[in-house]
Amino acid sequence: MNIAIIGATGAVGNQMIKALEEENIEVGSLKLLASERSAGSKLSFKGEELSVEKLEHDSFKGMDIVLGAASAAVAKDCAEDIVKAGAVFIDNSSYFRLFDDVPLVVPEINGEDAKKHKGIISNPNCSTVISLMAVNAINKLSPVESLIASTYQAVSGAGKEGIDELYDQIEKKDFTTRVFPYQIAYNCIPAIGDEAYDLYTTEEMKLENEGRKIMHLPDMNVTCTCVRVPVIRSHSISLSVKCERELELDEVKEAISKQEGVILYDDLDDRKYPMPLIASDQDKVYVGRIRKDRVFKGGIALFCCGDQIRKGAATNAVQIIKCL
């Protein structure tokens, strides 16, 4: 296949290049696209140095797949050109996620939905991917009715600039805020995004809106609080899950242990539980601290961690290619 990557020089775009290698995608040619500022820079793919080209409206001729790792505005601007060129656009931005005619796909959960595309497939929000990977096995036992989620999101979720800001504040004691509204070093910021609905932020509403679509649960209720924490990489999520029927711990653990893409990592006595350092730089979602929920009758509480640059973004997008 001839593949192009929009935003190839960013953190997610860079990881997409690596994921194409790791997932053994058969690539005929790879075109790396970015803004005029990044054009001419060099990136490596399978030991070969490739030049980054300036993104243009005619950049997609001859392409079979286009991976998007740029902003919603760029995705919106490029989509028509990509579809007209006959390529399939797998977009990581938020722009198309809730369009009725655009599949929103996590391959291990609803990979078949990818085949219903009309030229565009959307990649979900990173916290949504990680959360749903953790609860998908539970949903197979009994449909999920309600979720209460608290996310602890790494600074890399805000891009390289977020990482740089944390480093500057810790190492240089420069507490200037450019990316985050408050100092992030030694702090937690309990709001990500702007208000979207009823005092919930745009980031918080993604888990409900996207989760309903991916899991085919139009009535699933979600209360979510998103927190930015001073961690470099990998998001963590605390989840309370209420299903249609009461679940037993043993059946939940067994189901999670068999879920593709998930590692059951759960032994409180042995201090074995998911943490960002364990989950970073690989594609598995770690799930642990599994216990009976004390608010939801028959519910389950758990904690999960996943690398939001890899499974939460780049790898998930590349895995969608396999669904096609």
C-alpha cells in the first residue's frame, strides 16, 4: 500500500511511522507530510531516510491510506482531497468522531465497523481507547449501563510542548505557563478542555459520546472527571462499572485476562497494579485493582493504564489498516 502521514514530525506522527514497522504493514511507498516549517526535515523508516514534504491539496494522488496526526482544522481541510484521490483517511483528530457516517474504531472492540467507511475512519480520543479496552471484556459478560471515570492524563497528551513545559518547571525552575493554565510541576489540574455540557469539559464528554458509539451502547451513562498530572507518558483511569447484571470478581478477572490487547496486572498483596511507568512505550493496556464497587450494587471498580501516544493514538490508527 502507498501510505501518507499528515503531521509526520509530531509525537503521534512519529509514532505512526514506528507502528507501521512494528505492525508489519506492507508499505509500497511512504509519504511524510507536515507544515511548511517542517518540510525538508528527515525521518527514518525501515533504515531509510525520508524527506518530509509540505502538505498540499494535491499531496494524496496515488495514496491508498492517509493517516492523520494533525489538528481538527487540518483534518477538515484535507478530507475532501483525500477521498477524491481514492484513499482512505484514518484520522486521529476529534473532527469526524461523532459523524454518523464515519466509523469510530478500536480494532479489538468494533473492528468490523471500519469496513462500513465512506472514505473516512476516525480514531477515538486516547482516554476513551484506554478506558474501553479495560471494560470491553466486562461489557461482553453483561452490557455496561453506567461508568464513573476519573482520568489522570500525562502531559504528553498536550504534545511535545506539554513535556517541555513540565521539564522546564522541574529542571529550570521556570514556572512560566504556556501550554497549561496553571503550573503543572508538583500539581494536578482538574479540568482539561473547555466547558462542553452542563459544566463538563470537552475532554470529559468524549468518553460518553465516543464510548456509546464504539460499544454500540446508545444509553450508556458516564460521569467523567479529567485531571492533568505531572507524568510524562501514559494515561491512568479509575473506573467504576455498572452492568445489567451483578458480576462476580472471578468471572471479571478471567474475562479481562483473555481480552486481546489487555494485560491483567492485579495482585494487591504483591503490590502488583497498573502504573504509567509500566504501561509506557508499548501497546498493551494494563488493568488491575479489580474489586467490588461499594456504590454500584453488583458493580466493578478497577484501575487501568495505557500509553496514550501508542495504543491511545498512533498504534490504534495503524491497527485500523489491518481491519480493512
